[in-house]
Amino acid sequence: MKHSKLWKVGSDRRYGCSLTILFSGIVLAGLVGCNSQNQSAEEAAKLDSAAHCVAKGMPSRSAAVRQAASVTASGENGTDDMVLIPGGSFQMGSDEFPDSRPLHTVKVNGFWMDKHEVTNAEFARFVEATKYVTVAERPLNPKDYPGVPADKLVPGSAVFTPPNQQVSLENPLVWWQYVAGASWKHPAGPQSDLKGRENQPVVHVCYEDAAAYAKWAGKRLPTEAEWEFAAQGGKGNRKYYWGEELKPAGKWVANIYQGNFPNQNTTEDGFAGIAPVQTFPANPYGLYDMDGNVWEWCQDLYRPDYYRNSPKENPKGPADSYDPDEPGAVKYVQRGGSFLCSDQYCIRYKAGSRGKGEVSSGSDNLGFRCVRDQK
Ligand SMILES: [Ca+2]
Ligand SMILES: [Ca+2]
């Protein structure tokens, strides 16, 4: 296993809210990860063989075994709560952000997409079925963090903790805290739970957590191109995914941040933190919260120069990851911004902008949604 450092402070204000504290470097691939899913696949294969073996003389049981072997890991293969996004060509990117240049024409095939961010209730069903343990809940091995005091090596995740007074926007550690015991089940820390949050997006999920859920659900994470095509809602490349005005008809149409960041959240949109999914208006495809609420993982690795030479059809991201701000980290793309985004601080809720996150890091403003290929 490869490990790097424990803490990282983001230096780019525009990136700041995507993931400013990176409790980074634990590359736990294969430790827990998708074991349950892998076992399910192997089990399914064995069951399929077994079905042939026991078919003679035990038809009824054989039929049952065969049926069990043919379903997906979750026992579901539907498109409930998904919408069909038609394929097509669109202008991807934005001139406003260096890593979103150049604007370029991309074609994507049609696909199904979750209407809303994956909720706590949905993630709970996945954990119940698979006993999956998220990265934020896993123990930390001191050997992986040389130089870090043992009492700091406790499972947890980054929680937005606003200061009481105005602060410089240069140091995100002023408003991000690594909270021991914070996880998807305890989003604000060990004293918090999911009661009343069932319909809110799950948070504190790192990339492999999101990918494991998607696999269990018979889905996958969207490519960055699919995500942006869907977010445009067939309306083309505009300033915001919802249009050209910040507040169409004087109304906030996404859960972002109003007021002086990070200490004075005026909550004009009704929410200081996360909103339940489907609170704000859907886009023309019927998708909710593509702007704001929580950041959403995409399946593509992140490189700032990817658009210069990316495939014109169904791009799936570069072969490797590179972020000049943190060259040693493996990062994936995140999209859409969160309830912490505003024109004052993190402006990467604007159309075409890109976020990025270290593979093993989560926070309380980061979630995901899934897609499925159109059959
Ligand atoms: Ca808000
Ligand atoms: Ca979102």
C-alpha cells in the first residue's frame, strides 16, 4: 500500500470548498473496499455453475438457485428515481476556469441518471445489505502516518465548522475541522445521527465508498462529460446551469451560500447546511441539485489539462491523475459545488467548472449520484 501525508491545506480559493482539508493518503484499495461486491460476483458465478450441477433431480431448487444467480448484487435492476438523459452533443467546459479550457464539443450516449443525490436512507440500505464500512469509519494504522501522534490517528472526517468572526480566506483550516467519529452515520460528529436526515444526501463518502454503492445498486458513477451534459439540461452552455441570472425572478434556485463566508451565512435560500434532496427546482431533465447542495463524485481521474486533448465522444477521463497543487495525490473529479459555494469564495458551482478531490477523503459537503447505461 502506498501512503502519503496526513493533512493538506488547499491553496487555491476557487478549489477551496471542494476539499480543503485532505485527510489524505490512505490508499486502502483492497483492504475492505468492494470485497462484499467482489464476493457477490464470485458467489454469483459459483451459484450459476451450481445451478447446472444440481439441475438433474432437483429442478425446483435448481430454478431457485438459477434465479438467485441472475440478479444483481442488490437484487434490483430498475430505474426507479432515475431519468433518461438523451444522448447528444454539447459544448463542454468554461472559459472562466483554466482547467475547464478550452470549450470543446463533446458527444455522449444516452444514459439513465439518478434524479437526486444518493440519500442517507438509500446508503443505509446498501450498508445493511453488504455490511460495508466506509473509509471514514476504518481504523488508521500508525505505520501509514509517520510523524503523526498516535492520539490523532482516529477515524473521522472533515466537517465545516464556521468561525465566529470574519477571517482571511487564505487558510481553510480555520473553517474545516477533522472531527473524530464523523462519518456518514454521524455527519456532524459522534453526537449527531441520521434521525431527520434520511432524505438528505449522504456525505463523508470517499470515491471508493461511492463506487461501491454504485456497483451494489447495479449502477456506476457518471463520467464528467455525462454529468455536465445532464446538468445543462439541454439548454446549452450558460453562466449557471439554471440560466444566466444568479437569482432568476429574484429567487434562489439552488442551495449555495449567501452572506459573508465563512462566518455569516444569511441562509437566504433557506438552508445553512444541507437541504433534503428535491427541495429546489428540477432542471429540464428532471434532475435535482445538480448545482449546489453537495459536491458529487464523478468516475474520471482529474488532470487540469485534460480538455486540451480529450476524446470527442464519450470521454472517460485521463489515464492518470495530476494536480499541480498536490502532485502526489490521486484525485478524481467532483462536480456541481455545494452549500458552501458563493461568488465570494468557491465559485465552482458555476456551469462548466470542475472540482477535484483526493481519492480517500470525504467531507460533510461531498456526496454523489449514480448513472446506468441505456440498454
Ligand atoms: Ca444555503
Ligand atoms: Ca449537487
